[in-house]
Amino acid sequence: MRGFRELLLLYAALLLVSMVATRFQVVAPTALSAATAPVTRVVLAATDNVRRAYTNVVQERNLAGEVQSLRRQNDALAQRNELLAREVARLRQVVQIRATQAPNAVGLAQVVAVDPSPLLARLTLNRGSADGVRMRMPVTVPAGLVGQVVGVSGRRATVIGLVDPESSVGVTLEGNRGGRGLAVGLPPDRLRAQFSRSVPVKPGDVLVTSSLGGVYPVGIRVGTVERVLPLGPNDVNRTVVVKPAVDVGAVEDVTLLEGL
């Protein structure tokens, strides 16, 4: 009986505490809620703007990375395309030379060095004896004759150009007009050719290789007669100055011909 009375008293005490707490509970006034509502909206809007800005920054960063990657790929493709285009041009050069100059073209070589001396015309090629290059091989380009190989190592070859003072090439008038002559280098950028007095050579005539000397195939363009020197009373030969068909210092890729 005593235990029941204690439980009843405990229940009454808890009920009283609950009533007091409910009576004195703080409820936010309606005016206060209305006043804070705009602030709440501003805070929410600002938070949303910050979130969107962060998202945009991340997206722009990702896009910038993708653009940079695409640019690198484009540069690589452009470089590869340039190399392929150059290789096609080089192969076309061989085909053209075989069709117009000599069928015995054996391959291409790249000029890797040019003698800086204005009195010499020497080129270094990136092909040598290991690639089948031999002494006295003619060297040419579609525009005309360049010279011949005068030095060979395992992976390099030296070419003497037509305007070198030690160079000589047999020439004749283009178009089977006859007249054999010999052209030698006249530094820095011309040749001097001599013909018999009876040959009617004149400025503007095109000279091509002849069989004289037995080095070059016949019919390859050498150059154009620029002027004819006056004949002296005792001159046996007629001397002409020739502008070469090829600027040796400007060539990049050359074709090697099988020697005669």
C-alpha cells in the first residue's frame, strides 16, 4: 500500500512539472518571424549563388583542361601531317626526276650542312656509304643539276656544287641545237662556260648536261646564259656567263643518281 502511494505522488510531481514547462514555453512572436524572413531569403540566395559560382569555376577548369588537351592533340596531328606532306613531296620529287631527267634515281638525301665560305659550294648530306652512296654520284633536284658526290663516309656525303671553283660539267644547248662546251664554277653564284666560236650561243639560251666528262646523264638542266663576253682577236672559244638553275645554298632535299 505504501509503494502504491509513492508511485501516485511521483506521477503527480511529473504532471506538475509538465504543466509548468508548457505554461512558460517561449514562442517566437509573429512579428519577429516576419522581420527575419527577408534575411533568411537573402542568406539562402547568397548560398545558392556561391554554390552555382563554385560549380561554374569547376566546370570552367575542366573545360580549360579539355581545351588544352585538344590543342596538344591538334599540334601533334598538324606536325604529323606536315611530316607526311613533306614525305609525299620528296617521293614526288624522285618520280619527277625519273620521268624528266634520269630513270636511274636511287634515293633521296637531306642537306644537313652548307659550307659557309662564299668561295666554295659544298653540301653535306645525311646519307653515306652505309646507304649505298658512292663517289661521283650525280646529285640533282627537279629544277636542275646540283653537283656530284666528292666525299663519302659511313653516314655522310659531301657534294660539290656547280658554282664551286673546282667543279666542271659538260654542257650543250637545250633542244638538240648542238655545240658542246665546258662549264666551270665562277664563285660566288655563277658558272663560266666556253664554246667553239662557231656555236651561236646567246643570252637566254638554256644549257643542259652533255656526255662530255662521262659523269652526268645527258639533258639535265644546268642554267641559263646570262651574257656573252666579247671575243678577242686571238680567242679560239666563246665565253659565256651562266646563271645556274639551282641555288645550291637553298636546297633541302636532293636526289642521288646512279653514276654512269
